Amino acid sequence: MAQSRRGAVVVGTGFGARVHVPALRAAGFEVVALIGRDPERTARRAERGGIPHSFTSLDDALASRDLDFDAVTIATPPATHERIAVAALEAGRHVVCEKPFAVNAHEARRMVDAARASGAVALVGHEFRWATERATVARAIASGAIGEPRVASLVQFVPIVADPGARTPDWWFDADAGGGWLGASGSHVVDQIRVWLGEFESVSATLGVTSSRPGHARAEEGGRLAEDSFTVRFRLRSGVEGVMQQTAAAWGPPTGLTRVAGISGTVWIDGDAAWIADADGSRPLPVDADLMLAVEPEVSDDPRHRYTHLELGPYTQLLRALHSAIDGTRLDDVSTVPVPTFADGLACVEVLDAIRASSAADGARISVARGDGSGVDLPSG
């Protein structure tokens, strides 16, 4: 039986217009409105994207008699997430909120409370759970292919902000707005570790700015300049010890290392392939059919779309899970990959809070407050 076509509103004209809109359509939604702060730019992007309505606030969209929509997706600066998500949930809409989920765990808990009270489906944008190579490694670890995991390293150097003249949204380097590379990329790594290896016990971390940004407007105004680099040593409740380190300010081609060593084998990612090594030698991990992505966009020369080919397929899977859950299927049944809920968003933010606290204390080891969204009872579709 064909799915009903649900209506959706996208809040955010950057990543929202670039990824949320096409992913929603591929997942079976009709995008009925685009919301952004600048009325002219929002209207222009809505028209270009074939979206019939544009607004400058979610409140206006909720009050409109011309719209019929079930879901709201949020792709705005992190400091706005709580307000928008709570408003959508209180209005009875289902929500997908981008990461970093919230500025801190206090805001994240209010979002979780609103989701629980509403009974709506509430998901967080950790779409890379569906990236084929990551999902393949997760399944291999869970199957016992490497025995008990002991050590993990997740390191990445990318050139996104190496050039101080690189164009970035103002909030990217504004700590008070939720900016910084820890939230932008580190949140994905935290989620990856949680899915692969379990919950965090403690962290020891430093945050820093590698790029040369003396003229950044936020710093000149006396505000807090957010990090573009981080180094975190972590210990998980399972006993796994590991390091996650990234900088967005490394000149040269992107490079990285993602490996997990267990007592009887090691798994790693090389490009878009997953590998395993054990007593029988090294070999690619086979990819199960259910982990193949249906949407594989081509690599674009347009700098605005340099990551779209990596994002769109996984995001479509996330939004298909949303659609199925809205139609009444339990979240546990909509995907063979665990679907990231607001509880996962809270758990991730608790880890990020501990990392920031450790950095502020000169790298002191900080226990993660809870780290798993325990006690959170959310609707499951």
C-alpha cells in the first residue's frame, strides 16, 4: 500500500534548502513552506526550489490557513533550536531537529520534555548512522567480528576554515550562538561512538582555534570565539579507551583515521569502504543489502554542494523513518539502523557539555552526567 503524502515545513534556508528539501521529497513528503529570517532571500529560495509558501517565522506558518503539514524540520543556528522545536511540538507537529541538538543539556532536556508531552515523533539529525560504511562497521562490531572492543581512534583533518577569508555563517564562530566545530562535527563523532561502542563514562579534552581569525566580528565585539579544533580522550562504560580529534582548519586535502581494535580483530574505514583485519588477514567488510543507500547524488563542482553527495542519501533514510513513524510504524521497526531520537540528542549534548567543562578546566577528566538519555520515555511511532 502506497504511503500517504505528508506535508512538511523546513525552517532554515541554508542546509535546510540544500539537503532537507530534496531529502523530504525523496522520503515521500510534500514541502509546503520554507522559513527564513530574510524575507526576500527566503522567498527567492522557495521559488527556486518549487516551494509554494515562504515565511519569516514558524509562528506565521502555524497560523496560516493555507498550509496543511504534519512535520517541521529545523536547520537553524543551535541557539534557536529549543524555541522552534518546542513551538512545533506544542502545536502537534512531528519534528526533526539538526545537530548540534541544543546549546547545552538544560535546553536539550526541555526539548525532550516537550516531545514526551506532545506524543509526537521527535528525531535528531544524526543522519550518518545510515552512511553505508559506518552502518557496516556498527553491524560488524555488534556481531562480535572483532571480539571485545578495547581501543578506538577517530581523527580527521579538513580545510573548511583554514583560509581566514573562507565564507562561513556568522554564528559558526560564535560560541554563544552554539557555534564551533565540536558541535558541528564532533556531535556526529560522539553519536558514531555511542552507536558503535556504547555510552561515555568520562572525557579529558581541549578546544582551540587553529585558523588565523583575529578580525572575526564576534571576537572584536568581545564575544566568545568558538573553536575550530578539538582533542578528546574518552573512556566508555564498556572500558573502551579512545581518542577523537578534529580540526576544520588544516590546509591540504582532507585526511583522517577511523579504527576500532578488539581482542580478535580491527575494523576501520578507508574512504567509503569498511575493512576488517584478523588472523585470516585484511579484507573489505561485505555490505548487507539493507545498508545500501537508494539515493546516491553525484559529486558537484559547486562549492555549496561539496558535501551534498555524502549527506543526501543518509538524510533521506532518516526522513523515511520519520514518515513511517508518523504513519504509525514503531521506530524499532522502521529501519535496521537505530533511529536517532531526541533522547539521543540529549545524550550527545551531555557528552559535549562534559568536553567543554574539561577544556575549561585545562583538560581535567570530567564524568559524563548521564550520557544515554536514561529515564527518557519518548513516543516510538
